Amino acid sequence: MDSCLVNRLENFVSLTTAEKEFVAYMEKDERRMRRRESLLDIGDDADHLYVLKFGWLVARSETVDGRSAVTRIYIPGEVVGLAEIGKGKALHSLTMQTDGCVCPFPRRAVAEMFDKVPRLGALILSISSLDQLELRRRIKELTRMDAESKMASFLLTMQDRLAIADAGRNRRFHLPLTNRDLGDYLGLTDIYVGKVLKRLVALKRIDLVDRHVTIRDRSAWAKDIGHENIYAGVDTSWYPDPA
Amino acid sequence: MDSCLVNRLENFVSLTTAEKEFVAYMEKDERRMRRRESLLDIGDDADHLYVLKFGWLVARSETVDGRSAVTRIYIPGEVVGLAEIGKGKALHSLTMQTDGCVCPFPRRAVAEMFDKVPRLGALILSISSLDQLELRRRIKELTRMDAESKMASFLLTMQDRLAIADAGRNRRFHLPLTNRDLGDYLGLTDIYVGKVLKRLVALKRIDLVDRHVTIRDRSAWAKDIGHENIYAGVDTSWYPDPA
DNA sequence: CGCGGGCTTGACTCACTTCAAGTTGTGTGG
DNA sequence: CCACACAACTTGAAGTGAGTCAAGCCCGCG
């Protein structure tokens, strides 16, 4: 059995058989998705969570005057829907950025989890906590950093996250996002995103060929902008005993 | 027994005696804090969560070049530390904005909670989810809204949140934040914050006397900027049965 | 083969920043 | 009770990072 949520969670702790079985049960359904297909629209009831198996998925929000912001980008292995679990209603749209596949499971399964395999509950809360840290980092960036640093932080963070699933196989990665998408994520216009990327290539910070990014001197760049990998080093010492 | 966390949680569901007792146990310790006193510095181990009983508390982050951003403002009744529960380490400083009082409890108590009173676990996860929604809203604002709208959204949101504890007693509220603090929250300079506030007074959107804010036509303003109260209407239908 | 989406480039504009000088309030020590 | 230092706010003038607008190019696709 090859579950990407099990893989994800085993980055934190190794699971017992009972826990693995529970996760497998959650992931039993699968839904194939096409590029641009919508998983959830603003205002929809959100009674499910999803594990993203393949493909990228993007959460968006809109202002009254029709401007659009990307609030979250999901990559394979990540848990989708923790932000809407409390209200049970979507305040953001969820749209596939590429073709892909999701495993939906009802919120009710999370409740069962708290009851029957409480350590998985603690794991889910930890994931929600990491999501918060990432959002707070972005708030810092949007509040006080310039366009070049924001782009740097975005690229370094994507590499951190891709490395979790990929075992850090490669320094080079594919970015299935247009300049406009990047702008909606970073708070810039598509035009300026183009100019920033061009500048970063000229400065030899990155190589960029056909939407494939290579970061040239990761550690130096990380130090320059004060980047930290928040996905490394989750502390599980306080978890309840496994079921 | 008068617990502000019980009050907070009973906004969502009414608790059983067992649940109330568990919460009371969590809140048994109390720590008085002075204005400017630090609860946690960046890099500290964060093995505790806190219920904020009185006073305001602010979470801050810093860029390498020494600029400061406010990532979260906490008001009485709120749960502090959910962002750091996963890593067990502070990436943000927590500083009292006013004199106040917190109730610390160990993360381990959350683990016990998952085990013994699973419905409280679901409640904590819901709170974490609302925190995420608020952070995402701020990302939308910082990404795509102008200074005046950001200030509007901030003031309306503070009123929403204060109303939870206060039972919406009064439309007028006290803001114990300097213009510089507001700027660190909204991504503006202290100088421009002053100008924006002055303009909002001139436009008769707010009254502002001695750091006391009155919002003049709440519903019209909320409509203009597309404001929604995310703290109303938490959906508890999926929770496990109470212990 | 034409059409539209995405990228580039350059000229112009503007919301917000920076800098500077002056005012007010306030806690503190003599 | 005063004086002095300091933090917070105000106002105005000048500067700038990023936005807007417009024109042209490339490429995949129907």
C-alpha cells in the first residue's frame, strides 16, 4: 500500500499499523482532476478535507473590486482544507493548477481520529500549526520586504517543501505558475514579476529555463534574506501514546 | 468558577462537566504580566500554550535588515501559541502590549485532551482553523488592497473579535497600539498611518478620541470593502461525541 | 492560419516612503 | 514642583519602488 499521506506523516513520527490502517481508510476514495477544474468555490459548503496526491492546487481570494490573491499553493502530499474545517464553508476558491488527483475524506473522519487514534489528531494539529507559520512568514514578507526578497523567499520555500516529498532529489524544480499567478501570490503585477525574475537571472541567483528553476547558491541566498526552513524539525515529544 | 477559556469555547458548543473540569485544570496557573514584558523571544523553546486573560499581546517577526512586522494581535480570551505548537520553538516574539495576565499550560495537556476529551481537541483544531482564515484574509489585504481599505478591515475585524468576549456591548473600543504598531501590522509607515486615520475621520468613517475608536456606519463600510465576520458561525456538527 | 494567452520592453504615473522640523504629552529624578 | 529627556504624533516637501498603459512578439491550439 502506497499512501502519500502516510509518507507525509512518517516524516514526523513512524506510524503504528492501526494508525496506517486508519489513514488508508481515509484515503480510499480518489478523484482525478483536470487543470483549471475547481474543487471548491467561495461560499460552498466544505464538509471534506483532501489529500493532494498529484498535481498542484491553488487557493484564491478576491477583493470587492475584482483583484485576485493567491492565499495558498498546495503541492503533492499536502493536506487541503484545514483552513475551512472550523467554519465548514469555503471563503477561498480551490482550483487545480495542473492535472492531478485528490483523495477526499469527510471532516467526520477527523473527529473519529481524535477519538480512536489521538496521536493522528496531534499530527493534524501540528500540520495546521506549520500552515500558520508559513502564513505568518508571508505576512512578514508582504509587510516589510521588497519584491526581490519576496521572490527569493518564495523560491527557497518551494524548494524546502518539494524536498519533503522528493527526498530533496534535485535542486531544480518545475514551477507550473504564470507570472500573473506569482504576482497574485507575492503581491506584485505580472509585469513586475517578469522584471524581477529577469534581474535574478542576471544577478546569477537562479537559472530559469522553460519554467524550470535552479537556485544557484542556496545557502548564501538564504542567509541574505534570513530564510529558515520551517518544515524541518517538527517536535513530536508531547504527543499522546500511539493507539 | 469563572474561566475565560470556558466562555470562549462555549461560544462554539456548551461543554460537559468533564470538559469544563479539564479546562479549569489547564487554567489553574496564572501569571501577571507588565506592559512590554516578553512572554517568548525568537528562538526560545515553546513548550507551553497560554490563555490570555487580560490585556493585549502582540506577536512580532523581524527581517534581516531590522524591520519589524506584527504577525498577530491577541485579545483577552484568545489562545496563544497554536502557531508554535508544531515546532516547539518560537519563530516570533510574544510581548505584552498592555499590563495583563496569562494562564500557561503545557502542550502535553493538549495531548491528554485528544486522549480524554476528544471533543476539546476538535475545538482547538477549529480555533487553529479560524486563525488561518484570519491570516489568509490579511494576506489578501496586504497583497491587493490599499492603505485605507486595510485600515478599515483591521478596525472592523477588531470589533468583531472584541464583540465575542464583550457580547458586543459597545460600538466604541480602545486601541492600545501606537501608529507605528499599526504600521507594523498593516505594512505601512507610522507617518502614513497617521495620515490615513486623519482621512478616515475627515470622511466620517470613524470617530477617534484619545485612542478610542467609534465606527460610524459599520454595515455600509463593511459592504464597501467586502468585509465578512469570520468569527461568527463555527460549524461543530462534525465533532465527536462529548466525553 | 488566425486568435488568444502569456511574456517582454519602455515610458509615464502614483501611492506610499523618507526625511526633516516642530508640537505635545508624560514619566522621572533632582 | 520644575526641568529635562524621550516617545508619540503632525505636517509638509521631496523621492522611489512598483503600478499602469501601450505596443510588439512568440507560441500553442482550434
